Amino acid sequence: MKNPNNPNNSGAVIRLFGVILIILGGLNTMLSWRGGFEVAPFQMGLFATGLLLCLIGGILRHKATVGADVDRDQCDGGITGQP
């Protein structure tokens, strides 16, 4: 059962994995560039995949937060006694 006082962590793992891929792709690209090697499409793919996963995680987090706010607003009317 979910506690309404705790925030929902929906999408946090996906977003964290996306951030890890962004960092990994960025470091890999910078090291290749500094070493004088060609920047491979795989490295850009890591970076782009990380951005995509971070975006998906943010959208899931936003949907969970908006849904939780609506549920709290509906429950507040009965607790505070306001119509």
C-alpha cells in the first residue's frame, strides 16, 4: 500500500540509468576526441539513448506526481471538512 505522505518514485530508475548512459557516452566521446580518434556512432548512440531514457523517466515521474496531487486534493476535502 502506498503512503500518500511519501513522494512516488515512478521513473526514477529509468531516469538514473539514462543519466549513467549520458555520463558514459560523454566521457567516451571526450576521450576519443582527445586521443585523436574518430567519434564513433556507438558513442553518440550511448549519449542519445541516455537522453531518451532520461526524458522517459521524467515524463513518468511527472505523470505520477500529477496523479498523486489529484488524489491528495480529493482526499483533503473530507479531512479538512471543506466542501
